Amino acid sequence: MATFFILLVLVFVPFGWFIARALRFTNETVGENSPLYKERSYQFTASQYFLGFFKLLMATVLIEMLALGYMLTKQAINQEPYLFFLAFFFGVVCAGMSALFFYVDWQYWTITRNTLITLNPFELSITVDTPYYTSILTPKNVVQIEHHRKETSNSKDPLGDYGYFLFYTNDGQITRINNIFFADIEFLERFFSTVPHTLVLHRIPWISDHTEAGNPIAPNFAAYPER
């Protein structure tokens, strides 16, 4: 009975916490409380970013796969040699997948931490406020928007939701914003519809375009061709 209650707590407490957080976020991003009708500001803490339900689930699965690879390797040592190499290969693949996922996740955290995004439907503006710069983006000063994301048709792709926007302004600056700040893309579609919009697909959504993560300035945006 004690084991049952422990499992119940381990499963349903995090699930309930995630549902409550998701409902609160949804209330702030859709309907009459969405940035289409109200000025909304969004900022993500480390716990909000790294302790999402899907990320915790992915971390658990990857850790279990690594543990399984270790147990298979340990058991195969006394078995046929080909079993050892098969188990070792499985472990290497799992370790590589884990490293890739967490490296990409960390890259996106570098363009998310300490960043406050304000969407204003009345002044038609996006204000990006960080410890290093403040940028105000409007349909009048943005000359090009690029949406960079992973090329995938699989809704279960662990990297499928990663992506970012590059906003090119007429003074030669580039401001980068993580996808997660635009829970509803309708804000851009409605208020920035007159700005040219380009979709750029990547096999792996690395952050390596034009400037280092967190630095929105490039000397001349026209010098960087579209990819």
C-alpha cells in the first residue's frame, strides 16, 4: 500500500502541477486576455523553462534508456562478443541523443533568460527588454522577419518545437526572440502582416545565425543572405 501511494504522488503531483501551470499560461495567451486585446508581458524563470512537463518526461526517458544500455552492456560482458558491441552501440546512441537534446535546450535558454517580452496591440509593438539592450519592434521599423525552426513532420519530434524569430530593423539591427514567447502566432500574423516573413527550416535547430546568442546587433543585415 505504501508503494502505491508513493507512485501516486510521484505521478499525479507533477502532473497536477503541470496542468495548473498550463491552464494559467493559456488564460494569459488566448481569448480576451490574449495579447490581441491586452498588453501582455512574458518572462520565463529557470524553473518555468527547465521544469516543463515534456522536458521532464524526455529527461526521464533518456535517463532510463541510458540505464538500460548500461545494464545490457554489463550483462553482455560475459556473453557473446557481438552482444557486448550491440549493447555498447545502444548506449552510445542514447548518450548522443541526450547530449544533443540538452545542448539545444541550453542554447535556447541563453536567448530566453532575463528577457522580458511585451506585446502591445494598441501601439502595435514588441518590446524586448534584457540586461544588455532594449529593442522596440514595430511594423514601421521592421523590414524583414525570419522564422527559424526544425524541419519535421513528426509531432512527437523532441526538437520539433524549438525555433526562434529574427527581426531585421531599418537601422541594421537584428533582434532574436525565442518561439516560446509567441504562444499564439496570431499576434504577428495580425499586426505584422505587412512585413515580409520568411520561413527557414533546419535539420537541427542550432542557434548560429549572424550573431552570438543574446546579442541582437549585426553591422549590416543586408550583408547576410537568406539561407
